[in-house]
Amino acid sequence: MTVTYGHLADESLFLSRAHEIVDVGKQALSPEKAAMFTAFPFLAVWCFGGAFAMMGRCRELSQQLLNEPFNEVKAQIADGTASHSSVADFLSQAHDNTDEDMMKSVA
């Protein structure tokens, strides 16, 4: 986090979101569901029915993990308080939002 974003983000928040994503994956893709889906592919809707809501939460958490540290560095650059980091260096050279989206994915 320090090399990429130039600071230690709120690690407890970051780690709790990452753990929640892992927990959703464990629930949605249990071995039993995977075996049923492999044996009976037409049962996919029944097998994963309730998991779609959890997958939506997983997507939301993933977006937060992707955007929040990046946006924090952008705000620090605007305030003039950003420390040296890969993201800060990139943002000083970026020309449009396409470049920023690519950097979010890389970081």
C-alpha cells in the first residue's frame, strides 16, 4: 500500500472488506454447489439462486477496494499533501479518465 498509494490506508477497513469478499466466495462457490453445477448444469439457477445477491455485494466491495485508495490519493494531490507513490506519479502524467481507469486496475 505504501509503494502503490504512498500511505497506509485504513488497514482494518481494507482487510475487513477483503475478508468479506472471500467469505462471499466461499458461500457462493461451495464444493457441493460446484459438484451439482458440473453434474446438472440446468440446475445452475436453483443452485446459485440466493448467491446472486451475495455476488452483488462482492462486486460492491470490490469497487470500493478499487476506488477508495485511488480517490484518496487524487484528493491528496489536489490538496498538495500527497507523498511519493506509483499512483501519484501516474496521476501527474495522466491525460484522461481512460488512463485513470487503467491505473486503478493495475494498482
